[in-house]
Amino acid sequence: MELRNLKTFQTAATCLNFTKAAKILNFSQPTVTSQIRALEQEIGSPLFFRIGRETFLTRQGHIVKKYAERISGSIEEMKQALKNSDCSGNRKLVIAASETFCTHYFPPIIRAYLKEFPDAGIRMITCNSNEVIDGVNRNTFDIGIISDVYHKSGITNLVISDREDLILIVSRKLHETYSRSDLFARFPFIRYEISGPFREQMDSFIRGAGLNPKHMIETSSLEAVKSAVLNDIGVGLIARNLVGKELSGGQLVEIKQNKPVVKIRTSLIIATQKMSDSRTARLVELISLNWNGIQA
């Protein structure tokens, strides 16, 4: 059954006049008549009958009209959906991650992404892992980066890094001035404020190192942990990859531990249905491919 014949029939069935239908469709009247006759032959029943100068629908005509309108409506919905899909590149992709990830990790990834999609819009939101999870669940964020992993139906969790370990850091100045015992006795212990598996890993590290810090400073910013230690405020607990440059440059010193390494994971989370969008999927792929090659 050809859609063009159904469309011609629907127009003729609405105005009940082949001449008017031809005018609306910009067809000749014989074309309208021919297409309706073809549809009637396919169905095996007449769709119109005439009484004097008036044209009416047969019982079969009413049935075909009802379903033709449904088909027409579905086609229009499909066209609108395709149009919205074509315009998806104009929608801003919202990415949420910690300040450190947004500042140091995403610039080279976004640069590579924009080479492929120069018209793409991106919005970066800085927040902690708990806020990232909440935003992805509420559909406020498209892509989120969190510490550790998150499992929930409808959410895809991709581990993008599991090579890094937690370390204790201190500024070069404090390291050269105070002994290990004095550092923990005199200065506060600085760590990332978060609940869930990552906090459990930090607590495990502290217990395993035999530490019992008397003063604790918690901050929701990983960048703030690093900055506080660089400014001689205290001893920090942080992932190695987040202070790689400062360790290499000598501004920070790792306080070595005689204990098993506590490995941490970094994950990308996204509503599973959003992976069907090709542009979003490509950004996820670029993040996964490049994340471990970036040094904060």
C-alpha cells in the first residue's frame, strides 16, 4: 500500500470533493481519481459513493480514513523526532566532575571532541561525586565523573581509571622542617569530603597506616586539598594522579607507607539511554581512551 495513495485518499475523504483535493495537493483531478482507484483495487472495496452532486464515504471508506489519519499522525511524529535528532548537536552536553577533573583533564578531551564536532555545545559543572551522582539520576547532567563506581539500573558505569593509588602528601617545606611524628602532631590532616565507597577506601588507608590524626580538615574540592598542602597547612590524602606534576616538580613530597597500596577507581556514569546518541557516545569514547594519558 503506497503512502501517497493514502495521503490523497485522506485529503479527498476530508473535503469530500476530488476537485478540491486536487487543488490542495497540487495534483490534476485525474491523478487524484487514479490514486484513489488504485487504493480501492488494493483494498477490494469502493471508498466513496455519490448521491446527486454529493460525495460520501462508504463504510470501508470510514475505516480507511480512521487508520489513514493514524498513519499520517505517526509519520508527522517521526519527522519531528528526526528533526529533533538532527538538532541534537545544538544542545549543550552537560558534564559534571570535580574541580580538578574539569580544570586539568577535560581541556584536551574537549579540544579533540570539538575538532570532530565544531558546532557542539558543552557545559562543565564543578561538584563533588555525590552531587554528580544525584545530577545524573535527575537527568540534570548528561555525563558525570566520580571517584570509585556507582551501580544502578538504567545507569552505565564505565571505569576509566583503576591504576592510581592513595598517597599522603606534604609540602617540601614542612617535610624538610618536621619529622613524621611531628607532622601529624602539629598539623591537621586534610582530605576529600565524600560518602560512599571512596570514603571507605580513605578510612581503610588511614587505619592501615596506623594514623590517628588529632585535627581533621575535610573539603568537597580535591583542588582545595592540593592547594592547602601546597600552602603548608597540613598533611593531605589524595590520589597520586592528581598531584603528579607537583610531585615531579618537588613542591610536594610523598610520605611513604609500609602498607599495601590502596587502589582507587575513577568512573564515568551516564544514563544508559543517552548512549544511543552518536555525539554523546563519541565523547564518552574520547574520555575513556584519553583519561589515563592525562596528568593533572
